[in-house]
Amino acid sequence: MQRVQYLRSLLFVPASSPDRFSRALATDADHVILDLEDSVLPDRKAQARDNIAAFLEASPETKLIVRINGTDSPEFVHDLMLCEANPGIVGILLPKTETSADVEKAAGTGKSVWPLIETAKGLLNLSHISCAEGVDRLTFGAVDLAANLRLRPGSQGARKVLDEVRVKLVLHSSAAGLAPPVESVTTDIRDMAQTRANALMAYSMGMRGMLCIHPNQVPVANEVFEPSQDEIAWAKRVLGHPYKEGAFELDGQMIDAPVIARANAILEQTPR
């Protein structure tokens, strides 16, 4: 099962708009998500699947993630068949994931699964979802989850609740040995200051990478979630120290196992 490693930005593109596939892949987004769910009208789902299949047949080296329709949709089985049949699809973004059984259905394709937490039930089942076979990493849909929880959009209370969601995603990801979770979308595609603020908060809380719905958000996410040159240089110095075991001093700072782990994590989040 192929897993996605390095990550800063993931750009959504409606699978019903094949003219936008190549343009999305030409951006600096680390991954492109072709969407079969919310951005595609019900009567265009089949054509959207055909668009993905045709594009991957013409571009066999391309690697994509696909957001399929949920397990309660009549399109679910057809979406899974598409994913299983195309090696260029390396991950499945599974909307409204609520149980480990949901994950197992998608993982049966042999693809890595990205559970998208969008309901209270999914949030309460995180301990089971995060440990399900085939999970790559967790993310959440802030808009759908806020609606499900009856939060007031943009309010301080909504922010507190959604920050608690981020905490839970970080904790369960770490406990299950997963890669860090991915931040939700910022819906205002004109306000890059808000996109940056959301990304910085998510980064400070332990998340890595961000879902994007407009190409202009990609460079912002890339900048925020990519370690600075100073951080990279520090990590290389730490890991290049000829220590044998235990702790050592570097620039007046005591370096031990947790600090070494942080240095490794920084380099893992650095473009090769």
C-alpha cells in the first residue's frame, strides 16, 4: 500500500472539470485531490469518474488523491472500483468517516485512506478510526463538522470547539503512529491573511499540511508548513553530531532523544 510522505499543501479540483487537472498539477501543490463528492453534481458523477480514468490513462506517471463519495452514497461502490483499477490513484480521501468499518471498505482497494472527520460520531470514534488498517493520516472538514455540531460560523466559540478537534486529531494520530494530521480548508479564497493565520495556528498545534481550495492558497500553505532554513540547518547540525549515546551539548543546549526526534521530524518535512 503506497503512502504519501512529504506534505505541505493539497489542492482540491472538481473531477467534473478535466480542463483544470493539468493546471492544478502544474502548481506547487504537493498533492492534487480530484473531488468526486461535494463539488460534483449528482448527474455528473459518472462523467467525473470517466474524466479521472481518461486523464490517468493519458498521464500514466501522474499520482493523485481522490475524494470519493461517502459510504452512504450509491456512488461509493463505483468510486471504489475506479480507485482500485487505477495505479495513479495513491490515496482515498474518505468523507464523513464515522467508523473503522468505513475505512476498511475503502482500504479494500489497496489504497491508503485519509479519513475526513466531519461528524460528531466520527470524532467520538477517532480511537478506532485512527488504528484501522490502511489509514495514512487524518484530516477534518471544518465546515461540515461545524454544521453537524451546530456551531455559529466564525464565532469565538466555534473556534474553541474546532481547536479542540485539532487537538484530538493530533493526539490520536500520534498515539496510532500516523503521520501528523492535515488542516482543513479556509473557505475565503480572497483573504490570504486568514489562510496564513489558520495555517500558522494548525502548524503550532502539531498539524502538518493544509487542504486548499484555490491555487492562491498553495504558496501560503507551502511557506508555513515548510521548515525555515534556520530550522533545517539546526536539524542537520544536531543529526550530524558524532554522539554515541545519551545526551550531548550543542550551542549551550542539551541535546537528548526528544530533541533528536524533533530534528528528524524537521528534515522529514523538508523537500528533497
